[in-house]
Amino acid sequence: MGGDDNSVVDGYLKDEQATLTLGATVARHLPSGGVIYLLGDLGAGKTTFTRGLLNGLGHIGRVKSPTYTLVETYTPTPVLTLHHFDLYRFGDPMEWEDAGFRDYFGPDTLCIVEWPEKAAGVLPPADLTLQLTVEGTGRHYCLTAGTPTGTACLRTISTPPAAG
């Protein structure tokens, strides 16, 4: 994983397993109350990343894209709820407010938002933003911190463990 400072980590994901591993890695370092924005074209791997993150939190079972339901909710641990939003179908940012989604965010949740630009100006800020870009048979990724919590998460991800 590369990056010049602790606010950006980027690299190449050679296959689906690498994307799942990235999700699981982020899961180990981002505390509850976190918000992650996912950016990328259709098929870029946003839901695969989310599946890896949920697996990293201990979720066993199906993880599906909330394209039609707008939000899928999971309880991977007794003390954490994860809400996975897909705003692709939004035509106006106020649909976010009208749906009451603001109430889903809190200290005991982790919220992942696909297509956050569709609710620009009304979404809570992202701790991390993940940009996925198709590159050959793999994906290029760029994780960017948007808050001190996100920076702390990336610092632990990009710092190799001490030799013991």
C-alpha cells in the first residue's frame, strides 16, 4: 500500500480476493460511528469491498447491493450495526432527508455510502473515501481520510507491524 502521508493509501487489487482483503483490513481499523463513501463506476467492486468489510467484522452470510432497496442493514456484532446505502437512483439530494436516512448514523453504527455525490450537501462527512477504478483485470484503489478518525485508520493500515 502506497501513499505519501497518512491521509491517502493507494494501490492495486489484482482480483476479487484482494478487494475482500482490503475491506477486512479497513474493518479492523475503523471504529464504530464511522462513515465510508464508495466511489467508482458500476461493477468497480464497491459491494465486494463492503462484503470484505462485513466478513472482517464477523458477518457470515449474503451481502447484496442495495441498488433497489436503497439500504441494507447488517448486525455483524452484538454492539455494531452496519448500514450499506446505494444512492444511485437518487435524483435530488433532498431524497436523503425525505427517506429519514440521517437517523441511521450514530456512535454504534458504521455507514457505507455508494454514490454519495447523489446526496451532496446533506450527508454526514466521510471518515474515509474509497475510489475504485477498473484497471485491466483488477482495480486501482485510493483510500482518502476526511476526518481525524479516518487519518488514524489509514495510519494503522499503512504502518507495518513492529518486528517482534
